[in-house]
Amino acid sequence: MSFRYEAFEREHFLEFLRQGLFDEDINEVVRKFPLYKPCLQFELVKYLRERKPCALSLKVLSRALSCSQKDARCILNGKGKIFKIVSDEKIIKALVIPGTSKLITNNERIKRALSVVKKFYGSPFAVFFEEKFSGKSFMLPLAVALCVENLPDGLVFTGKIDFKGNIFEVDEVEKKVSIAEKEGLRLITPSQVGNVSTIKAFLDREKWNLPFYITSESCEEAEHFLCFVKEEAVSEEFNFLKGLEIFYDIPKKELCLLTGRLSKEKDWQGACRNFYQRVNWLKRRLYGKKIFHFGIRGPACLAMGLGVLWGSQEPFVIYHYQAGEYHPIEVLNPREIKERCKNFQFLKVDFEKKGQELVVMLDFSHHELVADVKEFVREKLENPSFLLIKHKRSGNISPLEFKEVVKETASLIQEIRKEKAFETFHFFFSCPVAVAFMLGVAFGHYTRGFLYNYQKETQTYFEALSFEFLRRLREGENL
């Protein structure tokens, strides 16, 4: 005697399915596929793909779906994708599986519109919906599911398309936007984008050149910085920054970090924490390889701290501001600035070897810091050693030399560390922020020490950041 599986309550049917209680009689369950409601058809296909009951007959499945056994095998094993459709009443889930020899669906009402999507995509597919519906707003989300590999969480689409991928208006857009928002989803509508190719260009992008500006003054000046960041064309429809906002919910303001006035330790730590959280948020938001382009208007002390937080694993471009222009220094392999140097072509060094505390003075700018630093540390440290690092040539160093200067500086510090195991490092700065950032990348956070900033208000130095704080922040401690 055959069970009337089609008469099961939805929740009972699904519970039996999840627990595998239908597996022994799976062919009889599948045989009645045409009698089930769309929600059960959808769940049954999902289950068969996930669990693949060994007793399942391809012949039974092909008859139930009115397709060949080859197509039935494709439906079971093919690369499928679940996507969401926003109707004017609710969210409907669907499963699409490309690679079949003909269109296969559990919603015959929309077969004509499916044929248009098939023509755009270039080949047939199978698609199963949770519910039957009419209308054409499903066409864009289906086309995106077929064509786009990397769909961000929480992003949904609505719109009609033609066989060229052009996107057209559909009914009840305002209502659909409201329904999506209630579900915590962002709905992309025909008013925002005009062709499926634009969506694919942004969502399947393999490489991002991402500008990120850090300033203590005003984010308005980031506009000037953006003019110097190389922007690769993504789409003819709109520019890179507009695409970030539409598809990834990254408005331009998120690409600028305003530190404000840095006067107390908590201000410095807060700036570092915000930087670390923001760049990691941006990394998670985007697929593909990210190359950050950093512009920093602020103290070199902060720049070195941010370089420590950035680390030596990922590429970046750091910009040096000079005479109204930003000059890029590419560091596409950060380990190159950590390489040991045998010969020092750019540096002039003065090393006073005394106690276990090492004071490192980076003197690459016009400001003379030695006297002020020695006066400051006289009361703070007992018998410290001093390492003064200058450029062999007086005056401003060329941005073209920055990487080599950093490489030699980092290498020099490592050589000195080999000779004597200093307990603590104390860094003082008179150098370009780009140099300080790269030195932070090269030096790392595996040591004990502090970064100092000269405070104009008090006309003395201030212990702004500790390597311990930076290390704990990188290691994920809730500070």
C-alpha cells in the first residue's frame, strides 16, 4: 500500500525528510513529485542533492521531473545556487542548476520569461521555486545567480531583463524594498543599475585598488587624495566608488578615517583600533585580492603604529604628500622591505651602546630631534643606548628612495638586535609618514617597546603607543 505523501502537512513532510525517514521509500516519495506543493518540491530537490540517497533511481527521478536521465543526474550533481526573489508580499527562495539540456522548472507559468533568461545566459538550466508566482521580477535575480560567482550576503535583486541583459522596471518596487529591509536585505533595483554585465563586473572582480585615507583634520581633504589613486575602469555605467556603494554598501565616507585630535593615550589607541577594525571590515566586504592605497595626514608616530597593525602579509601602496601632490610607493611584496641588507647605501648611523633600553631616532626630516629626545629620556630611562639613523644626504629624501631607506633601517635594527638583546625599544620620529608606516610593517609587533610623539602643546614627547597594545589588538583581544 502506497502512502499519500502529498497529503502530509508541510512541517511533518520536512521533518521526515530532514531525519532521513523517507530514504527507504525514496523512489515512491520522488515518484509523487508532481503532486507536491512547490515548497515541498523545492525542499525535496535540495535534499536529494545534499544527501543523495543510495536507493534513488535515476529513472524514477527523470520521470518525475519529465527530463532525461542525463538531466536528472545533472540536477543531482551539478553546481547549483540558492538565490532569493523579493515578491510584493514575501521573500521566495529558489534553486538554479545550470547544465541541463532543456529548461526544467516547477513553475510553468513563467516559462516564457525563463526562455528569455536562457537566451541571455546562453544555455538551458533547471530552476525550482518555493512558490508559484507570475510576473517577471524574478528574471534579474535568476540571471545574477547564473552569471555571478560571488554574491555578497544580504544582497538581493529585482527587475526584468531582455536577452542582452538590459534591466527594466517592474511593479511594486517600493513595497519590495520595504520587504527586503524588514528581512535585513538590500535590494538592487532597475533604477540603480542598467545591465547584468555591470553587476558581474563589480561582484566578480578579482582585484581591488581600494583608497583609504587617514587624517586628523577633515575627511573633505580625502577628495584631493582620491584624485591621485589610480582607478581602474570597472563599468561604463558608473565609477568605481559608486559601485562600491551600490553593491557592497561601502559609501565614500567609509574610505576615510578621521582620528581627530590625538592628545591622550586613549585617543591614540582609539585611532589604531578604528583603523584595524575598518580595514578588516573592508577586507571582509569585498571578494578577490585587495590592494589598499593609504594616504595619511597625521604624525609619523601614528603611521608606524598603523604599519605594525597592517602587518607584512598583504600588499599595499602608501602615498607621500609633497608640493600639493601624492606620490605612490608600491609595496606589492611586503617581505621585500624586511630583507636583510649587507651594504648600506643611504644611511648614516650613530650608535651609542650602553644599557638595555634602545632609543631609536629616525632623523630624515628638517626637524632636529636629538637634543630634545636625549633631554626627554634622561629623566625617563636609566642609561639607555642610542641609535641615530640619518640619510647620508641632507635635506628631504626622494620618495623613490623610501623603500630602500626603510629596508636598510629595518635591517640595521635587526643587526643591532643580534649583537645585543635589548629589553625595550623606544622610537622617536622626524621622518615622512610613508617611511614610518613602512617601518612599522617591517618591524612588526613581536617585541617590547613604545612609540613617542612630540606634543606641540607641552613642547615635549609623549608615550603614545606601546607594541604590547598593538600586538594585543592584532591578536584579537577585546581592548
